[in-house]
Amino acid sequence: MRIVSTAAAFPPYYYSQQQVVETLKEYWAASMDNPAVMERLHLRTGVEGRYFALPLEEYKALDTWGKANDAWIAVAEKLGEQAVDVALRAAGLARDQVRALFFVSVTGVASPSVDARLVGRMGLPRNTKRVPVFGLGCVAGAAGIARVADYVRAFPDQVAVLLSVELCSLTWQREDQSVANLIASGLFADGAAAVVMAGSAVPMADELRGPEVLATESAFYPDTHDVMGWAIGEKGFRIVLSPEVPEVVRNNLGRDVDAFLAAQGLKRSDIGCWLMHTGGPKVLEATAQALGLSDDALAVSWECLKRMGNLSSASVLMVLDEVRRNRRPPPGTYSLLAAMGPGFCAELVLLRW
């Protein structure tokens, strides 16, 4: 089982964090008592700029969940097609070679799902197996790789694609002045990522051989369902984001990573490249503390957070894409790809380059 290629796709609208702050001051002008609080929270997120599904001036018109979700469907289709096409081209594959399409997102809903729409839009094979997954949130990028790895293990002569599209800006709640929502509006962003995986019997040129998936693991933490997620109501998705998230990471991640690696005959010192979800400054700091890592070990995650914010499930895939394209470690290097999210839970993937 091998990751053959990766790709990222973004909307054409990129704004600095200060531009976003000024826009949101107008967006919330009628109801925000102290805009300075929002500005202070935004400037602490570690984000310098982000991509947005729409021009900032168009968000005021999204005054119902239906309008926001319609925008999500339209942009998700476009970005999804772009990400999948770029990833397939990088792998030297054609659309008709795709046998399974896994789609993950937590920022909008559609039926037919986006993966179904893409089969028709892109002319993918009529017998493409589709697996749409909703609700895993930030953990879905790592979980998606694990599930696709299971698929190509079962069907070693096939090619499967994982697609993540997250348009977090389309979940903004203008009536919600909670600290959690103010932080979320400064941290989360929009984009798509695709990963092409091939079974062991699929012939690939040596230069296209990406990291091999050696093992995967899931870890669920009971009684933590209120730590992160959505409260879904008549106005759409309202963020649930507890300040306990970093503590949950510190209390659990090191133990679970050690147990996972030990089952593969490895330990932390054997990992030469860490691919971690860009949860935010406090989450990245907690991750480093839990695993005893230096700042340099998570440098790519910090850089992705700075350039594009937290893209929920797509975040860890952006880190993977950056490493695969620009910072590929030497052959034989072990990597751990990991993310945590609603549940609360973790997904771990052991890779070898």
C-alpha cells in the first residue's frame, strides 16, 4: 500500500489575518461589544493569512444556512475536481483508472454527496466505489488515509483516491459571540486536498513511489464528546471547542503513539519525520509536549498553520503534501502521520519513505 501522490487546491481568495479582522468587525458590528477581544484572539492563532471560499464582502449575504450550504456544494465540487485532477496527473494516472473515491468533510452536507457529483462531473468510471464520510472533523484526514489503505490492501490491483474539502468560513455564526466562535473565525480556513493511493500490485514508476503505509491505529477517548464538534441547529453549524483540547492531547497522545509504535517494533526515536495536524498554537505545543519533540520536529505543521490556517480534515494532508513535494526525507525514513478530532479521538498512520 503506497501513497502515490498528493495535491492541494484552494479558492482564489486569499486574505491577511488583519484584513479578516477588519471585515469581521463590520460583519459583527451590530452585536459585538468589544471588537478588540476578537482582534486579540485572532492575532494569537499563529495564522498570517488564509484562503476563503468567497470574497469576504459576499459573506454578509449568507444570512441562512441554506445559502451557506449551497455555496459549500458549489465550491466543494470545483475544488474537489481540481485537487483530484492535480493528484492524478502527478501520479501519471487517468480519471478512468480510479476505482474508489473516499470523501471527507465536516463543513457542509449534500445528497447526492460531493463524491457522487464528482463521478458525473469528472466522468469517473460508473463502477467507482464511493465512501462519503461526515462528522470526523479534524481527524478525518488521517482517518481517511487509514480507511483508503484498508481498501487497497483488500484490492491490491486498484487505485483509490481520498478527497478532503473543508470550507470552514461557510459555517460562521454571526449571532454567536462566544470565545470559541471568535477563535474559530480566526483559526479555520478553506481548501481541499487529495491523496492517491495504489495497491501493491499496481505498477508504478520508481519516481512516483511515495511513502508506504505500514500500519494504522485508532484511539477513542470515552466521555469526551463535548470537547470538540458541532452543535447543529436551525441556523447551521455552531462550533463546540473546549479549552480542554490541549490537555486531552497532553494526557493521551504520547501513550497511544508509544503503544502503536511498540506494536510495530519501533519507538519515538525511530521516527525521522512527524506529520501532525495543524490544530492551532496550543494544540501544536501540547503535541510537542506529549511526544517530547523539539520545535523543529513540527516545523512544517507550524508553517502550514501560518500560511493557510487550520483546514480541519485537510490540514494534515497539507502537511503531507508539503513534505512529499518539497521536503521528502531519505528512503527508509519512518514517519508518523497523526490527527485528533471530535469523539474525542486520534488516528495514527505509520509511513516509510
